[in-house]
Amino acid sequence: MRIIAGSRRGMRLLSPRGDLSRPIIDRVKESLFSVLYKYDLPEGAVVADLFSGVGSLGLEALSRGAASVTFVEHDRTTAAILEKNIARAGFAEQSAVVRTDAFVIGAPAGLAGRYGLVFVDPPYARTRDIGPDSALAGLFELLDGQVADGAIVVVRTQEKVQVLDAYGSFGLLERRVWGTMAVALFAKGGTGGGTKDEGRGTKRWLAALESRVVNTLRDSAG
């Protein structure tokens, strides 16, 4: 497991012996960040990496220009290795590690304002139920007050798990499948109903943002 692009390209990450945390493989991580570039992320973003493991996604975001990352990891041993990876990468000043269950608190206060990008990568066993009363739905409810308008939330699940089109104010932009895993992108203020067709998902997201801007201007004029 390594950082694959940016200022720390090629740096290998430490991981626990016999790691069973389903680390995301390099080619899938590269594909995911290619999708995020479409939304001008992660450069300059305030990021939360929930269920972060040893920091593969959050450190990749920092290497690619994110402003800061708040890592949330419950396991004590894994969190200790995460802190070592942050130190080895030289990202201590841009990082915070919170050792708790993200399903309970969501994303703690960010280092530089509200989050623009959130990674959600819980154990697969905790995303078998993804309905309106599930732990995942509760997490979105917590995030509603913790992220900026238009923020992107990336949720990783097993391929066979079909997320809802919307959770509260978060609408599905698109869903990608790589092998046995899937990644769903949601936007705060998104319209939902996203598909694997990235163009349609992007247009829906932009239309939602444009509508909010127009309404804000109307309110100001009135």
C-alpha cells in the first residue's frame, strides 16, 4: 500500500500485521481520484477521512494538495500506525487524528473550516443495512451540519450493496464498481438519482449548485 501521486508519490504506508482492513488497491484508488478531479478535488479541500485505517485515502488527498485532513479511526493499534504514517509523510501540521467511532460523532471540527470532501470507508459488515434508518443514514444526518454546501461524500461498500438515491440533503451523483467493491459519490444539495454515467451526475450536481446561487441572489435582491 502506497501513496500513488502528488508530492509524496511512491511512499509506502505502514500497516498492521495480518491487516484485515480491506485496504483499497492502488489501481482502484487511482481511478477514484480521477473521478474526484472532475469535481476539482482534492486540491485545496478540507477533508475528513472516516474509518481511515492507516490513512490511505486521507494521505493520498494531502499528497495531491488537500489543505488538511481530519482522520477518524476507532482501533487503537491502527490509529497508532496511522500517526506514524502521517509523521513519515511530513503532514503532521495538516492532520488531526481522532480515535473514536465515526458512526457516533460523524466528522469532528475540521482544521480549517467545514469539510468539502469526506471519505466514508467503514467495515463492510456495518454497511449491509443502508436503508433510511441505518447507521449510514444516521451518519449522513450528522454530516449535514459538519460539511459545506456542495461537499462531496465518498462511500465505499461491497458491490452488491445498493445505496439509496438520497440521504437527507445528500443526493447521489454517481456510483462506480471495481471488482467486488463499489464507491458512491454524494453531494450536499445534490438532487439524487445519480447513475454510473458520470456526465449526467456532474450536470445534476452543477444544476443544484446553480439553483442555490440563483435563489440566494433573489433573496438578496428582495
